[in-house]
Amino acid sequence: MTGLLFAGYVAVFFVAALACLAGLSRVGRVEDPGTRRGLAALLVTSGGWAAAQAGFLVVPSTELKVAAYTGGLIFGLATVGAWLYFCSAYTGRAFHRNPTVRRVALGVFLAVVAVKVTNPVHGIYFGVEQASAPFPHLAVDHHTLHWVVMGTAYALAAVGYFMLFELLGQTGYDTRPLLALVAVTGLPVAADVVGASTSALPELSYESLGVAAFAVGVLFVFLDRFQAVQLAGDVRDAVVFLTDDGEIRDANERARGLFPALAGATGRPLADAVPAVAERLAGDRDVVELRRNGERRFYQVSATPFTFGRTRVGQMVVVTDVTSEEDARRQIQRQNERLGQFASVVSHDLRNPLNVAAGRVDLERDHRASEHLDAAARALDRMEQIIESVLMLAREGADIGERSRVSLAALAEQAWASVAAEHATFVVDGDLAFDADADRVVQLLENLSRNAVEHGGPDVTVRVGALADGSGFYVEDDGPGIPADLQDDIFEMGYTTSDGTGLGLSIVDTIASAHGWEVAATDAEHSATGARFEITSVEAAD
């Protein structure tokens, strides 16, 4: 019976060491590099720890047993470091990357190892003696320093437990299997306590068995759930994990609540369980409409691949509630449609009678001269200008077109060519490359240039250039300028200080806003007087 018990102890530690070795073949499947390194180190150190315990039991001489036990102590201390590294990386913390923490940990580790290795000389760490229960073996008598080091190691291991339990307790997944695995790592501590306080168990280090069970359980049984918790554990959206073939591997609680068909759907194609989501992944439109509790909701579907080495092994599908954004987008779309209808009405229903009136006035003026006819002609021309400006504002109020890489200098020259100002001077002061709707930017520059000519006089100098900090560009003139108390008002629709329509600068503001830019009026910098318009928040091209 004693022989069988002895063989059982040896077999348990030997199997634990082999299991850790086998786990190394699968650790490469872990997606996160830091977690992968931590788990690999945990397998190596706990496997070495278990092998050293088995060796301690089977080697024949006292000297070899002491050497094996010392090796186990070193592997055990290294396992604590690997455990903390793994816990920090898996839970998204940065302790394992902190240079100071790493240097201090290495220094303490080497100092303790030096004490353990030299124990045969000073004997302050442990002593040995023969024992007969529960089978003949070399018993270890641990001294005070050993218990201090062990207590510190347990305290550090508890920090790792805290990090894991905090993550697993907050995630939206069913983490009970992982929590059970974490709990298993602590069970061998009970055997340590029994071995240290009674003769029922030999006083060995049993912790390696729990660590090995955790690592192997993660890699061989619960790898998908283990990675799902790390990759999307703190994501509050619905998350579904798929194989590279589109089959469901896992889903969090939010996803199962949103799509009840996911319950028990592991191994089934996503297209069978949730066809609406699968269609969005395959199509151009990434928003799906669902009804929840009688309310219409919109969800954006996105997918992120994850790989094993260079091989794609699956993807993470995230379903995000974008109801507010979609409602806003649809509202803008409806507004744009109404703007289009308004432009059609203005263009047809107002222009036609205006053209008739203008034609009749011209015919009458051909027959006789009259200041009243001249005034009527000017009023009709004014109405034509207003209609053109209103149509332009309606068009610019729509979404901008496709963006492309543009040159400020080239667009400024193109815009100036449309401005009737033969006596004015135009200067391009530097260039700026950025992404924008070229036609809209030309319109913006044209309106600002025309505004400068209208208010600055026929011989005005208009200057266009890039801002010194690269955040945008400016249009400046040397005209009379804009009073400081009016510089914020001039972009309001209909505001004018002359015979203009009051819409030109509103159009400028609309175009800038459509691009996500800001426009502001200030004083000129290249002349004593004048106005300067700065367009900022422009992302310059690399």
C-alpha cells in the first residue's frame, strides 16, 4: 500500500509536468502577445516545479533530493512571477510592462535564489531529515526565512487572483468555467497546510498541480471563452465570436439577449442563427433594424479578424446600438430631400415668372427710356442674384461629395478665375494638401474672394495661404476690414452691409461645417486694414 501511495504521488507530479509540456504546443493560439508570453512562462515554470517535486521523490541520494527540492523552490518562486505577468497582461493592466517593476522583481528573485542555492552552506532556509509517514521520504524542515518568502509569494499570488476575479466578475460572458479554473489553482494550498501541520501528507509544494490544471484547462478546454473574455470582456455591445468559416464559437450575454437564437447555437453558421447580422457582414449596408419591446432600434454590425500567427482563425462580430446616430442621419437625409424640393421650386416656379417679367421690361425699354423701367430691371436683376444664392445655399446644404486629395493653391487659382476683378491683385502665399470635396472648396474660396472684391474695392489685394501651424488656410484682403463687434455676426443667413444677398458667407460657413471645419473672421495680418477669414480644423495630408 505504501508503495502504491508513493507511486501515486510521483505519477501526479509527473503527469502535471507532462501536461504543462503539452500545453506549450497550444499556447501559440492565444491572440494577445503579452498573455501568450505569460501563459507560456507559467507552463514552463509550473511544469519545472512539478518535475522537480517528482524528482525529489524518486532520486536516490540525499544530495540529489536536496538539489531537486531546491530546484523546485526556484521554479516555484519563478511561477509567482509568471502568474503575475500573465494576470496583468490578461486583464489589460500594464504592470508586466513597467521597467521599474520588472527590475525590482528580478532583483528580489535573484537575491532569494542566491539564498536558496547556498542553503547547504548556511542552512538558514531549510533543513532535512528522514520521515516514514505516509511513506518513507526525506522530510524538509522549513525555517523562518522560508515562511517569510512563502507568505510574500502567497500575497503576490493573491494580487493576481484579484485581477482575474475582477475581470471575470464584470464581463458580460458566462465565466463560471473560468472562475472554477481559477479556484482550482488555490486548492493545493490546503494540501500544503495539511502537509506542514500533520504527517498525513508529505510536506511538498503542491501548488504546481493547481497552476498546471489551470493552464491546461484554459488551453485545451475553454480557450474560446478565455479569449472572448479578454478580447471583448469590457465591451458593452453585443459580441459574437465566429470561426473563419462563419460558425458561431461564442457570444456574450448582451448578444444572446439581443438575438435569442444564439442560445445553443455554438457550431452553427451565423447565417442560420442570425441571418440579418450575417447579411450585413456580407453586404454594403452595415446597419440592421430590429424591434425591441415594440420600439424600433438600429444596430451597426462590424467584424474584426483575429489570427494565429499569420493565419486568420476567426472573427469578432460587434453589434452596436446606433439608434441615435441613425435617426440623426435619416433626419439629415429628409432635410436634404426637402432642400432639393425647395431648390426645384425656386428654380422653376420663381424663375419662370421672373424671366417673363425681365423679358417684358427689356421689350418695353427697347421702345422707350424710363427711369421706372431701369429701376424695375435692377430689381429683377437683384431677384435673380437672390435666387442664385438661395439655390447655391440649398445645394451646399446637402452632404458633401467624395473627398479626394486637393491642393489649396490649385483650387484658389481655379476659384479666382471665376471672380470678375480685372484690377484686383491675387496672391497665393504657400500651399496645403488635404482631403476634401474639391468643387465645394472652390465654391468656398470663390465666395470669400468675391466678398473681398465687393467690400474692398476694384483694386483690392486678395491673398490665400496656409496657416502657419498647418491647421488650415486663410483668405485675406487689404480692404476696410470688419469691425470686431460684427465678426461673429457676418456668417448669419441674410446678414449684409451692402447690396449683396447676405448669403455668400452663410454658404462659406455651410461648406466648412460639412467638412468638419471651422471658419472665423478676424483682422488682416499682411496689411494695416483688411479682413481675414481663417478655416481651421483641416487635417493636412502627410
